[in-house]
Amino acid sequence: MTEVLSQDEIDQLLTAINQGDTEPEDFKQPTDTRKIKIYDFKRPDKFSKEQIRTVSIMHETFARLTTTSLSAQLRSMVHVHVASVDQLTYEEFIRSIPTPTTLAIINMDPLKGNAILEVDPAITFSIIDRLFGGSGEGTKAQHELTDIETSVMEGIIVRILGNMREAWTTVIDLRPRLGQIDTNPQFAQIVPPTEMVVLVTLETKVGDVEGMMNFCIPYLTIEPIIGKLSAQFWYSSVRRGTSTENINILKEKLASVDVNVVAEIGKIQVSVRDVLSLQAGDVIRLYDTRVGDPYFLNIGNKNKFLCRPGVIGKKMAVQIVKKTAEIEQTDLEGLTADSDETL
């Protein structure tokens, strides 16, 4: 509250100034030393630094997956990494990209609204040239995509969206779908021009061709999960996934892996000359198996079971007797003896 001077105090100040005891500069207002932060109401910051960092981490995973998948599909060296993550207005994003370009409208189900994946023309035509049997140099004369080129890019983008889904699994079960591909940014008005978006810029290199891929996500689309874009939620999700979901996924994947299973009758060292001279009816003397002893059933290069030979119908088969882990060491030693086996 401002203090009001009395008339006597005013007279004393005037007298002091006239007599030269006090300079008028002494009565200037003190300089305000508070730090003032400039705030632009036209483009308010809706993402915190922590949330921007989490988005960056998610898309670093996306970049690694995309690097691997594109390298395999194009049979060429591909490198993708996150260059920056920024927040800006949608109008600024549209003005920053070239025309024509490759704009993929992405449905972010179960989130509401759409996002945009923009691929630099240099990268687009390099990919197309590579898939059409060229060296991947692309073309300097940029033009709108033909129907065939659009179909080719749709396949590439669908594959990229699979990587995006995997990168977002710790936050949400995202099911991105390709809506359509445009070449003119003015036709891709998914949100109002002043709406804030988060822009993930990915530096991309296909062979010797360098360019950018931009992933633009409006705030309205990502708002329902904005609370999950925190370091605490992110790392807790990673730990939960490691102990439950990821372990179950690994078990499911490993259950379908094919491995070699071999029933081993015995072992012996022979020369190539002897092998070439073998005929039906010859007898081979084995070192570690007796007639009537069970065979080792090897999975990969490990002895896992004991088994006995037999037939099922007209096919040869073995019957598993027990696991080798259940056999005492003394029993294993008793299995090593000379024997004769007839071919």
C-alpha cells in the first residue's frame, strides 16, 4: 500500500532540495530486480519438460525399430534417430514442410483425433527407387506421387506404424491406422491452425540420401494420456512389463521356436575311408553304449532325456524314459562300456 506524506514532510523535502542537501535523483523509484518470464498467449506451453523428455524416449525406441525394419525391407543401410522434440502451433508445422511432400494421416485409436507422419520427398523417392530395383539415389525433380508410388509408400508406412505401436506399449495399447496419404500440406487440416502440437523430428538416412521424418501429434489427441507421460509412470511401467507382460510374451515366442532333436545311439571315431567303405550288414563297435541301454535324446547340443527306440506304424520313433537330470552320476558312469551294434 502506498504511504501518503503529510504537508510538513513535503515542506521538509522541498527545503532540503533547495538547500542542496539532497539530489532529486535520490527520490527515484528503485529498479525492479524481479525476473520477468515472457509468456505468449497465442502459443501457450502445454507440455512440461518431463513430458517432452518421455515422448523423446518413446520415439528413440521407435527410431531403433524403424532402422531395423527398413534396413531389412530395403536391403540397404538405413539409420533413423530422434533429432528433436518440440511444441509449436499446427500452423507453424504446416509452414515448415515442403510442397509437395508425403503426408500420412494417422488414426490414433483408441485416442481421439489424428496425427500426421510427414516423410521428406528425398527419403520418399529414395525408398521408392530402392524398392523398384534402383540404387536408392532418388530423383532431384520432385513431383506428386503416382498411384503406384502411393501404393508402395502405403506399405512402408503401415510397417512403420507397427513399430510405433510397439514403442508406445508402456504408455497405451496404441493401434495406429493409416487413413490416407496427401501431398499438399494445405489439405491436411486435422486441427485448428492455433492448436498446439508436439513435433518429433527424426533424422533419416537411406544409403547416401539424408532427410527428415516428422511425427506431429496434436495436444487434443494426446491429452487423455498426458498424465502418463512422466518419468515415474514410464519407469514403473517398464518394470511391470519386465516382470509380467514381457516375460509372458517371451515364453509365448520361445514356445514356437523349432529345435533339432536327435536320438544318439553312441559315438565312435572313424576315418573317412572307413565311412566310404561301409555297406549294409557291417558292424560298428561303439565305445559308450551297451545293447539294451537307453539312448540319449539330445535337444540342440544338450543331453536332456533317456529314450528307447521303437516304431509307430511304419515310422521310427523313440519313447522317453526319464530326464537326464534325474539320473545319478553313478548311473551315467555305468552307461559307458563297449558294445556291438548292428546296422
